[in-house]
Amino acid sequence: MDNLFDLLREQNWADYEKRKVERYETDSLIVDTCEVYDQPSPYNFETAILHRRYNNGEWIIVG
């Protein structure tokens, strides 16, 4: 791990199943919503999309 953010990213991934709200997948698209800890309620959810045509195939946080 290069820095603190890598450590936090790993910890968030480890408890993803506990934080997951909903996930939609097709052959080329994933839309994922999960609970996050860096925002106060009721804004403590984040939705992201993943599609190979956008953002070089990396996740895009949309809200």
C-alpha cells in the first residue's frame, strides 16, 4: 500500500457486502449504490456506474 487512501479503499472493499444497498448489472454496465461513512445522514449513500465507454472503463461516482 502506497498511502492512507489505499488502506481506506481496502477497508471499504472488505465491508462492501454490509454497505451494499443495490446493484444492477448487464453485460456492459454496472450501477451500484452503497452506504458511505464520509457523509452525514441522509446523504450517506453513493451511486456509481461502470461502463467501458466512459472514463476509460473506470468507476464514475454520480451521487
